[in-house]
Amino acid sequence: MNLENIINNNLTNEKNINLIEKQNNFLETALGKTINFGLDIGLRALLPNFVEDAVIEIKNTLLKEGFEDGAKQLVKSAIDIGKSALGIVTGNFDNISQVQTAIKNGGIIDGLSDLTDSILNKTVSSGKLSYNIANTIKKGKNVILDSVSNKIEQEFNSQLDAAEKLQKYSNNWKDYLNNRDFEGMEKEYKKMQEKLKILIPMEQTLKEARTIENLHTLIKNNGQDFNLTEEQMQLAKLLS
């Protein structure tokens, strides 16, 4: 194996490691917020006679007693178990469907059910929640789990929509590039940037988007000159 191949392999391995970290961190953050929101909505439905401050205090108590950390661990475990079930050797996702399947295979909702029981028992034992309130929440925990499940589904639908739109904007950018219309390219480029902010990092999506990003920057910094050299074109792909 020559030096060039060794360098390329090292770059590929480094990119894969970084992508895995980005995907896991993104999912932990995104699903963590989703679970938090679902918990909030579920508690409000279970405790309709409680004032808002009381509901917020109960939610914060559950989060502080380990619900938040437990939920993050569940997400991480769901990702790992799901990837194993899918047989993804590299550990990174290619598309949103893989992410959805991984989370479902990981049994995150079942895990949240057990976590809810555990945290409620802990808060009663420590005297931070009364038995009656904890028992009400425990009996109606399916309301919370349904709320969380629905919110997760909404999040994935949002991701699917963002992925589809990103592909559409990418294709539009390429059409404008072929027509040497930089104004049109700039318009689609900005739309792409907005979708990339909310989209789960995925290998193929990121690679294409970064190539476009690099080409767009090269043309822009080159005084909107479309006559790029072959070396510049290859460099844009390599850096993606």
C-alpha cells in the first residue's frame, strides 16, 4: 500500500469516526428534547387540576432524579442495538429510514416505561414526590409514553421532509450551475444551509452537500468564474 492510499484510508477512517460521533450526539440531543417535550405534555394531561408551576416543578424533579440522563442512555442504547439489528458494520447511517428502524429496534418506548417506574419509586422514597402524585403518574404513564412516541414520530417526519427538500435544493443548485446562473445557485445554497442545520448527519447526504458547499465557495471566491480547473473540482470532492 503506497503513502497516498495510507493517507486516504486514514482520512476516511477519521471522517467515519467523526460522522458516528456527530450522529450519536445529534440523536441524543434531538431525541432528548423530544422526550422532554413529551414528558411535559403527558404530565399536563395527567394532572389537569395542577397549576402550571406545579407541573413544571414535578417535571423538573423527575428530570433531576435521573429521567433525563436515563433517557439519553436509552437513546444511545437504542442506536447501538438498532444498528446491530440492522447489521450496520460502519456504525453510521446512510438515510433517515435507517435511523427510524434503529430507534424502533432499540425499543426506546419500552425502556422509557421501565425508566418512568424506576424514577417515580425513587422520588417517593426520597420524599420529593407524594405517593398519590407518583401513583397517578405511574397509572397513567401510557399517556406520557404515547405523547413521547407521537413526538418522536413527528420529529422523524420533519427529518424526512428536510431530507427530501435538501435533495430538491441540491438538484436545483446543479441545474443553476449547468446554466452558470450564480444568483440561482446562491438562492438554493442558502436553502440547503437551513436544512443542513436541522438534518441528522448522514454519510451520503453530507458528502454531496459538502461537495456543493466547496464548489459554491470556490466559484464565489473566484469572482463567480465558473471555469474551474480539474484539480479544483477534484479538491472540492476530496474535501467533502
